[in-house]
Amino acid sequence: MIKKQYTLIAATALTLSSCKKGPQEEPKQDYHSMSTLPTEIVENGDQTIKDANKRDAGFISNRANELTLTSPCFGAVNKNDLDLLPRPNEISKTDSTLIDQLNNGEVFLLQPGTKGIMLSDEGAKLLIRFQMGEVWVWKSATK
């Protein structure tokens, strides 16, 4: 029985000695070959808000955006209302809707020579800050 134990111990020692136990290193992660996902900043938002953020952050000089009205025109607080307004020379004194809008401060009658700061350009319409507030006007009425 003792002989069997020595044989078993010898066999185990022989098996273990055949295994190379050299310096084993743990697998390392190679950070240099890691691929990163490209990120892209996409600005989705209203152009008016983007322009206001740039202006408020000080990236836009007011002098470059100063405009002067060249003809009498209406200015509307709501951009979509500008499409519904007649030309100032086409209004009648009985147009109650226009009179209500003027009284409520939704529409303004602007005179030539009035100066303002352009805040946003949306094709044929401009958002301009005048002394009384920010209103939309037709680009054709400015210079």
C-alpha cells in the first residue's frame, strides 16, 4: 500500500513537473487598438432659437446686423401672422381684425427709417429687434 502511495505521488509530481510554470502574465487589454465610435453633433432646433443663443452668448456683433426699414410695413410678433397681413397702403379703416391686432400688440405699423437689429433670417422674412420689441417683417422692406 505504501508502494502505491509513492507511485501515485511520483506520477503526480511527474505530471506537475511537465507543466511549465514560467512567469505567467495575465492577458492585457490593448487600449491603443480600441476603436471608438465617431460622434457627430447634430443641431436640431428652430433657427430662431439658435440665432438667439449665439446672440446672447456674444458671438454676433450687433453692428453687422443693423437694418433700416426702407418702406412702411407691418411687423408681426408671430411669424405666420405676417403672411395674413395686407400691405399698409391696402388697409381699410373698417378692418376690425387688423385693428384688434394693433391694439393687442400683436402687429405693429413700422415707418421708413426705423432701425433695428436682425436676429434671424428665414428666407423672405426677418426677425428684427426694434425698440418696442422683436417682430417679423418682410425682407423686402429693409436695407
